Amino acid sequence: MMNAQIERYVALHRSFGRKFEVQERLLRLFAAYAHGFGDRHVTVERLHDWCRSASSPERG
């Protein structure tokens, strides 16, 4: 279900002339993560979990 919504969302932004490549990749990564838990819709809790699980560069 999320993939169909992503398709429409990306198509909308591209219709405005935006490339939207990085955003699409991130949306698809999140959808795959959520799908692994059986989620069909975005939840705040899952989004927070995904953000916490993402690696970030070391700060010096």
C-alpha cells in the first residue's frame, strides 16, 4: 500500500519539475523498513524507530 502512495507522491512532485530522486529513495527505504514489520500505513512510532536505526556520521 505504501508503495502505491509513494508512486503518486513522487509523480506529483515530478509534475512540478522536481527531480525528487533522493526523496524517493528515502521514502522507499522507509517503506521497506515498515513493510518488514507488516505495516500498511505510516505511524509516528515506526518513523521514529527508523530514524533512530539510521546510521549518522561521527561528529568531531
